[in-house]
Amino acid sequence: MAEQLRYSDSDLAEFKEVIQKKLASAKEELNYLVSQIKSENENGTDDTASAYLSIDDGAASQQKENVSQLAARQQKFIDSLEAAMVRIENKTYGVCRVTGKLISKERLKAVPHTTQSIEAKLNQYR
């Protein structure tokens, strides 16, 4: 029997559903993170006393930096999921960009935005 070159349309529809759910969840989380970055301090007021500024300013800046990094990672994840959706539309989804073989369904369900099979990923670190 010849090796399968791509996933069937029904398989692609199944993967699309998984990706759409992850995409919706990821966008919701990104919106939350962005709202945290944009929000003022918890009091909703600007503390103007220098004692507050010197103690809280560093902690607040560090927290906003951490949230900004999380938001950037989340945006990268969203971009990867959207690229996977394009591959589904092009019917190239699930094909390893290194080996040209199909990526296992188990791997695609666990990491739906992947472009490499486990074989290719393991060889990357050798």
C-alpha cells in the first residue's frame, strides 16, 4: 500500500475544529493579558507620594514586564495556530516540513501548530 501523502478532508476538518477551539481560548487569554498591561494600579488611583513610587514602581514595572512577555508568547502561539489554519485550507496540514511524511495524529492533537514530526524534531537535537 502506498504511503499517504496528506490527511483526508474529514481528518482536516477534525484538526480544524481542535485548532479553532485552541485559537478562541488563546485569543481570550491574550485579551486578558493585554487588559492587565493597560490597567492602572489596583486602587485605580495614581499614588503620588514618593514613598509609594519608590517601593511599588519597581514591582509594578516588573509585573507588567512579565505580563508583556506572556502576551508576546501568547501572540506567537496565536500566529502559529493561524498559520496551521492556512495549511489546513491549503491541504498541506500535517505534513512534516523536514521529512515530507505525515505527522502522527496524536502529535497533531497534542501540538496542533507543529510543522515537524517527532522524528524530525529529535534529529534537530542530534
